[in-house]
Amino acid sequence: MVALKSLQSDPTFNDIAFDCLSPRAERTEGIQRLYHAWRKRMGPLASSARPQLLIKDDGTLDLQVYSRLLKQRNNRSVFLAE
């Protein structure tokens, strides 16, 4: 939710609908749309390696590291008072 609110504050992503509570297939499509919009907006920066952001030399997401980190994630519920 926090990442989504951050993206929605950027005009580049305002027109991309994304419901983080939708079924997995719809969320996956939304994530792909956001990723492609982000790559387009970043231009050459999206194609430079930034391992700290899980971005490989070719500008794609390092899915191997992402998957490893996802498996290590603690999925307990957290209450965030805003």
C-alpha cells in the first residue's frame, strides 16, 4: 500500500489502474504495466546496473535475488497508523 501511494503521487503512473487486493492474475498484469511505464520514464537509467535496487546490467529486475528475498520475508500483519 505504501509503495502504491508513492507511485500514485507521480503523474506518470496516475492513469495506470492497480488494485492491490485484486486476484493474483490482475495484480500481475498491473505490476507489469507499472514496470513498463517505469522503464519508459527512466529511459537510459533503467538500463544501467544498480544491484542495490535489484536491477541487472540489461535494466531488468534480478528475479533470482527478488525470489530469494521474497522467501525470507516475514509476512506477519503490521498495523500502520496514518
